[in-house]
Amino acid sequence: MNPIIVALDLDSPGKARELVRRLGGRVTFYKVGLELYATGGMDFVGELIAAGNDVFLDLKLYDIGETVKRAVERIAASGVRFTTVHGSGAVMRAAAKGRGSSGLKLLAVTVLTSFDQEDLADLGYPCPVSELVLLRVRKAMEAGMDGIVCSPLEAAVVRQTAGPSAILVTPGVRSAGAAKGDQKRVATPAEALRDGASYLVIGRQVTRAKEPAAEVERILAEIGCQ
């Protein structure tokens, strides 16, 4: 199985289409986040799905329960494979109701991989990052989430807590020597998979490469998936 999800963190559907074209089927799972969603919306999501791709719609839903439930109902009906909600109990329970019996997989966001201990202190959390992550993992599994979005540095302990059937999706993954960008808690693709990740979200290492298809091949070679 190819575990790579390419993050289409681009500012227009046209640029995203061109990247997908250049990858030429080497990747068939794409993340659509807030930036691309703001310009392409569900029309572009539907376009990706119609072309035979899986879509991870990363909107990190966080709102009153009824709003989350109804939004998830619409997402589930679209054929999206994964979507994200913040790890608040009420939000996660509402999302689970909205998903119903569809095939949509719900992923709880624990602590953003751009956050470190200083960022948590600024938000008023006195506990270590790892402690907050595990609290949210336990709550997520109790609320019926299918998996977790977590830093690859926490993948091993999250896997132990969430169990063998949980889907673990890890952003903050970079090959050795690749730029970290704004991520603070990162690991290599091989390290993330070794520690229990199911899928690797990879953005700028591929999207900003001169030869994105070659970069994907490089990553697949690193993890022995060619």
C-alpha cells in the first residue's frame, strides 16, 4: 500500500490540477485543506474523486454540535474518504452522528504539529504536549473516531493508546535533509511508519520540488514501497 497523502496546499484549483497531472498516478490520495478549499470548494473535491482519487478533506471542524453534524452529513455524501474534527468531546460526538453509516472516516486532531510546549503554555495548558495528546486520543476513541491526526514523534505512544485498528495520519513528515517549514515536531517517513503511522501527509517536499514525481519516487524508495 502507498501510504503517501500529498497535501495540495496551493492557492488555486489550477495549480492543484497541474501538480496532480505531474504526479501521474504515483499518488492517488490527496489532502485538501483550508486554502485550496477556499478557492475550489466541494466542486474541486468532487473533481478529484471523479478522477479516481481518494480525498482527505482537512477542515478541522470546530463549531456547535448541530452545525458540525450537518456539515459532516454533506461531506459524507460527497464521497470524501477522511475528514478532520477538533478533539473536543461534543464536536466529535456530533461528527459521529453526522457520518452515520457512510464510509467516511473521522480523524480527531490532537495537537497541531506546528505547536510546541511554548505554544501550549501560551494557550494556558500547563501540561506537556505528550500528555495533552494522549488525553485527546483517549477521548477520541471513546467518541467513536476512526483515527487520529498526530505528530510522527507521538505516533508510537498514540498507537499504543488508540489500538491496532485506529488510523494514524501523520503530518510533519520530511525526508532527512528536507526543509521543516513551519512544522516543529517532525520525523522522516521511515521513522513515522516504524512507529505506527498508517498514512504520511507530505506537502512542500513534493509540492515545491522541481520534479514532484521524482520526489515521490524518492520517498517511496526510502520506505521500501516501490
